[in-house]
Amino acid sequence: METASADGFKDLVTVAPCCGATVSLNDLRYIWPAAFGRFALEAHNPGIGDTTGEQDRKMAECLGTPLRKIWGQV
């Protein structure tokens, strides 16, 4: 977005940082919250509906980086 903005949004074609695919910003479909990333950390546990804030904090602490929870489409 920053690159397209700097050019006045004249060229909307970019390379997605997550997968390296060439895409148009017009064709992206955002389901909020959304994120771009080079990897995903997936938590699967059918016994809970969601992780708690404390669990989220501990995962980020263990990884040494902030995390953003994004719900995937199944």
C-alpha cells in the first residue's frame, strides 16, 4: 500500500510478501482482521472456542515477537 500510495495509486500491481505472487491491489479481498505474513502459526484444539488473552501473550512471549490473531476460513 505504501508503494502504491507513493505513486499516487497509478500502478496497483504488487508482489505479495506472503507468497511472492504478483497481484493487483484491486483484486485482494480482505476479511478483517487481516494480515500479510511469510508464515502462519496455527493452533488447533476442538475442545476450546478461542485462546485466552493470557495464552496469546504466552505464545508471543515464547516466540519473542508480537502476534496478531486472524481467524481462518474453513
